[in-house]
Amino acid sequence: MTESPEHRRLIVAGTGIAGLSAAIYAARSNNDPLVLEGVEPGGQLTLTTDVANYPGFPDGIAGPDLVNNMKEQATQFGADVDHGVVVDVDDSTRPFTVELRDGTRYTCDAFIAASGASARTLGVPGEDELMGYGLSTCATCDGAFFRDEEMLVVGGGDAAMEEANFLTKFASTVHIAHRREEFRAEDYWIDRVNEQVDEGDIEIHRNTELLEIHGSPEEGVDHVTLAEHPEGHPSEKLDDADTRSYDFDVGAVFYAIGHTPNAEYLDGTGVATDEEGYIITQGGRGGGQTATDVEGIFGAGDVVDFHYQQAATAGGMGVKAALDADDYLEDEARAAAGNEVEAAADDD
């Protein structure tokens, strides 16, 4: 006989800032949340050695410490935090059925997708060792730590242009390495960057790719190895006589090559996503801002937000999702109670 899946009132996918904020509020509302860690327990903040812009910590706090504090706070209020990667959500029946990678199945009355977005990386030597130690995927988060350093931004889209522009507040010079001749960014951002080029604050390296990052966790980034080819994509043409590889001194490297939202497990549901895969929520004013197109499923954090992507904004969205889920669950409970009253009256 097949054992019935464990039922939970609310399941939260993700233990980043959005998921844990949702868990804290959901637990305080007596919604008995089960919080599943996902592929990247703690989210992107665990890659940040010092978080200096999260409200309430004037001296900063290590990313893993902030996550662990929030996890402890959530469990103190009654949330259950467990290992598990959600691979499928079935919204064809109520309650929802949630399946994990190891085959474990749950049912739940409401579901919050707070599974974040994974920053794209290059896989070059030095990347794993130096992530969080001079290599970053968030200029807004980490740029101020490298004041007066030469900084390298990798990318050619809007994000790269925006981050390079932002980093001019701190860098001695910002260098942009783009593997092609033409940028993919909108004209607005290209114009902004060109203004900074004219001012001497930004230098553009076209048809150039990053091959290696040199340094140590103790000392940070020391320099990088770049490759240049006049026709672009030099990493594919390293044996070509026209390819030039060279070392270049920088004190910090910022990847701005996009993010991949972690929402594949909602494929096949009625939850709408945009062309990049980010969950579309109701938005607007008043309650229900985090609601998706499926009643009872809510979205929060970087799996929804492709623009701000900050810990504080993710936390706020997590709070909204928990409050929206609580309203939904209470409405469902009232409706069920009303149906029971009507059924009892019909039996009389």
C-alpha cells in the first residue's frame, strides 16, 4: 500500500532572504510552513563575505551569518526547515502535490516560490576560489568594498552597462570586457557608458574575454588573464595567430552576464512566466501583489524580481508573500466552514 504524502498547510521553496522572510511571517501566523532549502541553500547571499547594506547592521554582517540568523528566527517561530529540491508542483488538484528530487512527495494548501535566480558564471580558473573574495555577481552589493581599485565588468548587456556606470562611483577606472564588437544593451545605457568613457572613468575592451582570475581568498583578486581577437569570441580561437592573450591588473571582477530564475519546477502549471523564465505576479497596490495566475501559489524574491535583486527587497517580497498566503488560507478556511454549515443544513 502506497503511503499518503505528508500534508502541510504551506510550503516555501527556497531558504534565501525571500524564503526565510516568508517563513518567519508564515510561522508567526500559525501556518506551519515547511521550508525547503533547494539547490543553493541560503541563496546568493551565502557567496557574500560582508553584507554592508542590509538595514540594521551598521558594521555589516557576513552573508552566511545573516542567513543562519534568519533561519534560526524562523524555526523559533515554528517553521520547519529541511533539505530538499522541488522538481515538480501539480496544480491540477487541490491540495497541491509537491515532489522533491529524491522522490519525496508532499501536499499543501498554499505554496510560495522563493527559489531565487542563479547568477550565470563562466567556469574559468580562479572563479570558484575567488567568488566573494574580489569576484562578485552584484556591483550594488559589493562595489564599495573596492574603492579606488581598477575594476573589471564582464558582459555586454543592460546589466553590464548599468553596473559599470554604478562602479564609477568607487573605481579608479572601470574596465568592460565584452566578447563581441557590438553591445546588446539599449542605446540609453550605451550612451551613458560612452559619456563615462569620454570622462576617462570607463575603458571598453571589445572582442575580449576573461580567461582566468588570479589571486587568493586572503589577498583578493590580483590580476586577470584576458584574450582578444579582432572578430570576437577569442576563447574559441586561442590557437589563432590573431588572438592576443595578456595579463591585466585589476582589484575586483564583476560578472554581469545575467541570471537564470530557478522556476523550472512550475513548468506545466498555470503559473505564468516571462520569456526569461521569471515568475509573473499580480503586482499593483493593495493585497495579493505576490499572487500568480494560480490561486494559492505565490512568488517572491529573485525568482520574480529581475530588476532590483537586493536582499532587502527580496525580504520585503517574502513578507508580502507570507501575508498574501495567509489571507488566501483564511479565505479558503472560511469558505470550507461555510460549505460545511450549508451541508449540515441540507441534512436537517
